[in-house]
Amino acid sequence: MKIYITTDMEGTSCVVSREQCQKGTREYEEARRLLLGDVNAAVQGAFDGGATEVLVADMHDGSLNLPLADLHPGARYVVGVPHSAPRFPFLDESFAGMFMVAYHARSGTLAGVLEHTMSSVAWQDFIVNGRPVGEVGIDAGLAGACGVPVLLVTGDDHVCSEARKLLGDIETAVVKWGVARHRALCLPPVRSQELIREKARAALALVGTVGPLDFGSPVDIVLKYSRPESADGLPLEPGRVERLDGRTVLYHVDKFADFYGGTWAENQRLTRS
């Protein structure tokens, strides 16, 4: 049984500030050790639950956030950029489920710790077929395009609530409770890691009971940018890409994954053809 783990950073145990998530700062060096603890706990929990193979994709910023020498030796790791075309290399129907470790709530969530959607500078709202979603929804939709359900989300209480509302009765590990965007009530890392390991083990029992997220076909995606200049240079195409106002662009796609360059299997077929 194979599990795909995708990791962000803002939802890491005890992480509450921008500096903790930015390379080159003193705070970042400590935060990447905290992220390592959360990820290794999820990997071990997956094996505890019966996984035979675990693949981890480091998806925060430019990747290379995890201290490589101390990674759990039982898993394999996708590191580096770009995070596109496809977003999740090697993810296909052979995986029984996806874990999202250290994720955060969508843009605009009240008291969501470090809330944003993909880019806190460029993006304001991401709406799929009339439903606002954050990175949990985006990545669950891409996993769903491969027939893979999300089984576990870890992060603050807001992202865990968001995930359950969108995905149903999945496992979640709340490692902190948001007070404000840069303030939270946190579990100590050792307790967070114990919780994540426990929830990851329990998540394997959901295989076959939780279905993948399916946005259907066709799909309308409304992307509202923070500033008009972010939308100014986009190539418009009648019937496919339309400018709705200064900051809002509507994308019409056949399948949700098309917006992110398709799936791994589709890209492999194109490469071989």
C-alpha cells in the first residue's frame, strides 16, 4: 500500500511567523527542524498503519526545506522545482492515499495561522465552480484527478476544519489553535509529533472508505489577484480565459488538473508519444 505525502511549512508545529518560513533567517533554521519532526512522524505513522511505500514531496517555496541528512530512511523524497506540469511527480492511481502535512487555511480565514492561497502577495481568492478553496482543495483536486483520496491533514485548527468540510470524515492532526495570523496556542513539538504519528496510522484504516475529490468536468476557475498588474500580462482567449474585472480572471478548463499542467500519468504519456 503506497502513500503520497505532500508538505508545506506554515502549518508546522509552533510555526507562526513569516520569518520562520523564509530561507536565510535564524528563525527558519529552527522551523525546518520542526517541520522535519512533523514529516518523519507522518512517515512512521504511515508505516505503522500498514503502508509498504511512502513518497514525500517537499512543496514549500523552492523546496529543500527539510534537513536532508535526517529524513526518515524508510521513505523516498521529491525535492526541487518547478512545482508545476505536473505539480505532484509520480502521483498516480497506484497510491492508496495522500497525506497533507503542515498545511494552512485558505486566504482570508479569520485567525488562520499564516493563512493564504498559494501566494500571499499575488493571489486573493481561488474559486472552483463557485466554491472558494485553498491549498487543501487545490491539492486534493489534483490528487482526485489521479483517483487518490486525501486521508490526513495536519496544521492549525482552521485548516483541519476546512479540510473536513471539503473532504468529509478524514483524519486531521491539530497541532496549534489560531489566535491571529501570527499567533497561536501550540502543542509542544514532541506532543505534535506523537499526535501526527497516531493520526497517520489511523488514516490508513480509511483506505477504501474515503473517495477522491472530484470537481467534475468542465470546470470554471475564478482567480482573484491582489493587484491588477498581476492579471495585466495574462494572455486572454475567448471562451477559455476571460478578464472579469481589474483583478479577476475566469478560466474555463475541461478538467481541474489541466489548470496545473495535467497529471503525472498524462505528462508521461505525452513524453513517450
